[in-house]
Amino acid sequence: MPDSSVIHAYDPEQDGLRRLVACGPDHLGELRQQYRQRPYVKEELWAGKIARALGSQPDLDEEELAEVTGLNFLQIERTLAWESERFLSDQTPPGDHERPGEAPGTPDDTGSG
């Protein structure tokens, strides 16, 4: 089943393919439905390929990275932009957990935090 979050440990031909194991036909149907609803994002797949390559060879330059992953420079650039956007959207806005005027990490007046 197509799934952009799946990166095989060593076989790039299996990247993006999720194998499903179920205890019966009904369960398999539920799993298929669950994964059909998940969006397939090319940049997510490419990020996994890059992570796998850098995990085994951390000092690759961009040209070597392209050769090892099979990605071109535009795909690598799009992946970096996608990861940056995702990182920024996951950040908690400043002050979301503190009250105004309270320094981060200082206990509140109830003594609970």
C-alpha cells in the first residue's frame, strides 16, 4: 500500500510501500481504509531517503547526497523547504505556556509548575 512515511532500512525499491498484516479480512479492510486516508507526500518520502543516506554517511555533500539517494537537486531543495515549513508549523508560539511577565520555567504562584 502506498505510504510516503515508509523507508526501508536498506532497499530503496521498497521505499513508500507499507506492508499490512492483519488478523483477518475485516481487520485488513480497516487498515487499508486507515492508510488510504493518509496523504502521500513526496517530500516526506524524499526526507526519509535523505535521512537514511545521512545516517550511514553523515558527511555527504549535496552532489554525493543526490547520487546516493537518487534524488535531484530540486527534489533535495523541496525536501529541505518542506521540512523547514513543517518544523516551523510545529513550534509552539512564545508565551503559550507562560503567563505574561513570567519567565519560562519559573514556578507559578500555586507551586505546581
